[in-house]
Amino acid sequence: MPQTASNTLIELGSKLLKDICASPRIEAEILLAKASKINRIDFYKQVFHIDRKQEKIFNQSIELRATGMPMAYILGKKDFWSLTLHIDKNVLIPRPESEHLVERALKTLPEKSFNYKILELGTGSGAIAISLAKERPNSSITATDISKKALSLAQHNALENNVYNIDFITSDWYQELKKMKFNSIVVNPPYIDQNNKSTYDESILKYEPEIALFANNKGRESIYSIIKESSYFLEPDGSLIMEHGFDQSKYCQGLMEEFGLVNIISTKDYNGHVRITEGFLKA
């Protein structure tokens, strides 16, 4: 069977991706590693000969990436916190910025051995809920999502990471939670203005679920609903920790104060943007 040298394919792939990403060679190597089942680092040690079947898979992956499809959807996985998660088109790709949400939650839940009750609203792939479950293994975690397909993927990710202390519930925010109470509510809601789609990255719009990105009322609709109802689902001294847009911290702070939360603070993400606002229910 005819074969092609790995370095030739990497060079060709790099050229096709040079206008799409900041690191075209690295991405070409990653995609060839997936197609050929060879460790990417090994490409630096020697030249491999790739058979036609593997080359076809590689070329298809390059074509998808060249159209703007995110790498996580092509690879079917994404690293987050200490996890490797399965990702598909039904869920938002976890962002490194959201790891800051996990950090803030852990700071409000300091004891590993304590049986905290934690709620994540809109869990998607399960990235945040599973990360918290790993770090606080004695806690009871509830993770909700309106999408049954997203919840199915999140459940799969939990099992793949040997996490069994999460209860997954199909719910539109708090709707199916009845009178449950939590020590912490963690959420990364849709917060981009629905009317600003035309100014947003077209490749993201094309592939990621819009329900996880956009909201009405200048991107504030979900934020408002979540903060307004939060005090009914928090234990005394319980925290609401919310990711939001870089220009929405003042809005979140004002709402939290209006609906009975105290000790409200906003913190910056790894890029220096004010991205997380949290408040506590007064004891």
C-alpha cells in the first residue's frame, strides 16, 4: 500500500491551517497523531510512513479545521482542570477561563472531608461539576441542564473520570429542584447579547450551541433569573458564584445585593478580565 512521509503531511497541513490558527504546525501534528495513533512528540524523533487510510482521516480533519471547526470537536475531547473530557456539538467547549470558577468555588468550600451540597446550573459537558466532585469527593453535587443530550455526555464524562457523587437532572435552571438547598451554586450562564451575533466569531456561531452562549436583554436574561431565585436554594452562608461577561460585574453585583446576597466580590480571570462575581446568603 502506498505511504506518505509524516513530515510531508505535517508541512502540507500547516500550510492549509496558517490562516486559521496561531500554531498551525502544532495543530497539524496533533491531527496527524490522532489519525495515525502515533504520539505527537515522536514526530520529532523520526519520520513515519503514513498509510492511505490514515492519510485520508488526516486530510478530512485538516479540511474540517480549515473551515473553522474548533479542535475540540474534531478531536472529540478537551482538557479542563485535571480532567480529559469528551466533547461534541451538543455542548460548549470548556474554556480555561472557567477554571477560575472552580478555584473560587473551592475557596468557599475549604474542607475536603466535609459533605457539602453543591449545585451547578447548566453543566454542559460536566466540566465544572466533575472538577468539583474530584476535589471535594465527600460532597453531594447536583448538575442540571436543559439539554438531555448534554446531560448524557456529562454523565459519560463523570463515569470516565471515576466520579460517582453527582446527580444529573434535566432542568431549566432551578425549575425541577423543588425545595433543595445548597452550600454553593456555581454557574456559567449564557451572557452574550443575542442582538450582537453579527459581531461574534462566525466559526463559534457555526459549531457551538447558541443556547449556551446567547441571552436576551443585552445578555442579561439568564443572569437575572439565576440571581433572582438563588436565595431560595441557598443554605445560610451559602454562596452563588457566577461567571459573566467582562463588562457585567457591576450589573451582577447590583442584582445580588438587590436579592439579598452579601459580601459580594468580583475577581479577574487569568487574562486579567473581571469574570467572576460571587455573593453569600446572610446567615
